Amino acid sequence: MKKYDLVVIGAGPSGYAAAMRAVDFKKKVLLIEKKRVGGAGVTNGALSSKTWWEISRETSTLNRHLKRFNLETPEVNFQEIKAEVGRAVEERKALLYDHMELLEQSNFAELLEYRSGCAKLLSEHEIEITSAGEKDIVYTDYIVLATGSRPRKLPNIPIDEKIILTSDGIEQMDDFPESMVILGAGVIGCEFATIFSGFGKTKVNLIDKGDRILPFEDDDVVSVIERNMENNGVHIHRNSRLIRMDIIDGQVEYELEYNDGSKKIYHVEKALVSVGRVPNYENLWDEGAVDVALTNRGIEDTDTQTSVPNIYAVGDITADIALVNVGELEGRYAVEKMFGEPKRKLVYENISTIMFLNPEVAGVGLNEIQARERKVAYKVVTLDYSCIPRAIAKRNTQGFIKLLVTDDAHMKILGMRVVGNHASSAIQAVALLISMDKGIEELAECVHPHPSITEGIQECVRMLLGKSMFKPDALKGKLSCKSFCNGEYADILF
């Protein structure tokens, strides 16, 4: 029986990161993948959907500029776009495979082994691998479970991945549908609504059980996204509940009931069900083989360690945040916990996120909804993109920067949201300060590149310190500086 220091099951972002971190510790690692290296994060998740988004955004921008000069817009070919997305996916997968092959030819040749097959835990140290009909058993000191997640399916909806799809079925389409309904107004649903409406070929309906999309985000963020969606032809079914969804004569018929009790039937060509994801832990072990605790959201873990001390779980398979960057962070942390001593605790407060909408939304730390739920008194400063030279130069000043700090003399950063062009490039410095538990002084006197969106963050900080170039009292509607305490806002006067 072959022996390893660590066996990693799943070669998606979190599993791949765990395996490579173990190589750093000079440990003998076996990485097992059932389907595709890179997992859903590459093939039909983050990378592929964001490639769709980038092409959609460029198409929409090009069409807008051409119309400005009364020029004809080009025809958009679905197959060409799908092929380009496929090339992006294959490029990333090839890099991951090539990296492992080159490692096998280097000084790490004795440390890393990759095998394609299905893995099953026979005990807390023994793993059975099935590949091409043959079975093999290996022994390992430690195990990392990183088998990811899949789109959630609803039992009363006949999902066939042809007419009624999940995100896994997008690449199976042959052409842009003339019409589409999206069930689920969370991040993934809103991103696909943005993508398909951006190409200008599909009439998109979005089912939202509440009175607004993205219920976890602040009103000012949501209002910009909703306005752009609707201006781009997206119809939002607000305050609606799906009664049924069926395939009739090769198309989708769905019935909604609204909060006022009224009902209505709609017909569209395709439907996309986007109601979250579920962890892939079925068939990883037979009952009684290992005693890994489960919850209704995934494998239960404490800082990546499961109820079985030598078995760790990372990425979407756990009940933690299901993001690629979080999964990679957890994968590395788990290995450091096994073979070393992590230099810092695993925390999620400074995780940077991006929502690929129109415009993009980047965030880190708390928003106002979360601060109020925690009953935190805070100061909030907002600066409109029209005050930022880079946004003016790009001829797109839609958006804003919003910064939250503690309502005390220290003014430690609680969180930030940026809505607009280059939003993601503006977030990381603030994430670092949150992780360091620092105040805002460090940002006030940084010399930012000019022109850049990050200059807007500096102006926000200077407003809080009472030394901004633009004064909120003079540019009301573009700047604001307030405090929030006991359920009420108050202007901050200097």
C-alpha cells in the first residue's frame, strides 16, 4: 500500500492550493480529481461566467459608442463568443496541468503525484481510488476534502439543461434565446441577467421574491444596479413567488403569484434556475467508515478541521463562504495548520468580493445593513464618481465610493463598497487595513497614482478627517459625510 503525508480529494481552486502549499512543506502529496482540474471555479463557474461578462460588457460598450456616432452595430455570434469562453477555460486548465507536469520534472518530482479517478474514504487514513474500472487503496496521514459544489436543483422544476438550465447548462446552448427568465435574484442570477441583457439579443425576466434584488446589499448600491438592468430591458418580477415552471411545446411556461394575491402566466424560450449551490460530499464515504459531522449546508469544520482530527474540509464543501479566493485561503490555511503554525488566524472579515454587474460592485468588510444588524455606531462617507478625474476621463461617471468607519476618535475601517468602473482595483488597500485593525490615517496621506479611482478613497478619508479638497456642504448630492447612531443619521460638521 502506497503511503502519503497528505491526500487531497478535489483539484478545484481550494484543493489545488492545498496540494501546492503542502509541497512547500516538502510533504508527499497525492492530488485526486474525478473530472477536471480547476473544478467549477474554472470550467462552469467563476472564470467562465466572468469571461462571458467581460465579452458582454465590451459588446455593450462598443454598441453604445457606435450608436453615439450613428454607426451600425455588428451582429453578435453566439458560437464565436462561446468558443472564446472555451478558449479562456482551456487556457487556465492547461496552465494548471502544465504546472504539475513541470513540477514532476523538477526537484519536487518526489513530492507531488496527480491521479484522475473517484476517491472514497474507507477509514480516517485509507482511501480507495477507482480509475478506469480498477481500484487501488492508499494510506495517508492527513486528508483534505475539497470536492466543491454544484448548482442547487428544485424538485418541482424539470431541469433538463437544455430548455430549463442551471449555470452548468449555459455552454450547452446553441444560440442566444430571444427570451429568458432567471429564477433567483442573488449574485449569480443578477450576473447572468447582466450578461444576457448586455449582448442585446435576449429579453430577460428576473424573478425576485422581495421588493428589490440583492437583499443583502445597501439600498444605494441596489438602486444603481436595478436602474441599469431595467434600462437595458430586464424586467424584474418584484414581490413574486414561483407557483410552477414547466416545459410546454419546447418552451418555458411559468406562473407567478404576487404579494397582492394576483397570478399571471408567462412564456419564454429558456429558463435559468439560480437558487444557490449544494456541497458535493455524497459518496465520499460509506456510513460508519468515518465520523465526519455534517450540517444542512455542508461539512462542519472549525478553522478547516472536521470532527475527525486528521481530516480537513475546504472550499464550497463546507458551510463557509463559497468563493474561489476563500477556498484557496482555506486550502493553504489547512495545510499550514497540519504541518506548521499559521502566522495569523483564519478570518473572513477582510475578504474582498466583486459582483460582476453593470457597473461592477466591489466590497470588503461590513456594509450598512450588516453594521446596523450588529448595532455598531458608525460614520459613513460617500463620494460620487463624478468627483474622480479617472472616471471623468473614461467618460463614465456612474457610481460611487462608500466608506464606513467606527464612530469614535480611532475611526477604524469597518468596510467599503465601490460601485462603478475599476471598482475591484480600489478595494485591496482597505482590505489590508481592516485585517491590520488600523484606522484611516494611513490612507489619508498616501500618494496615489493620478488619475486613478483610488484617489476617490483618499478623498473619502480626508472628508472624515475634515481636510478634504471638496466640501460636502458645497457639493450636496455628490458628497456626504454622516454618522449613524441609535437608528438615525446626523451630518458631520467640521
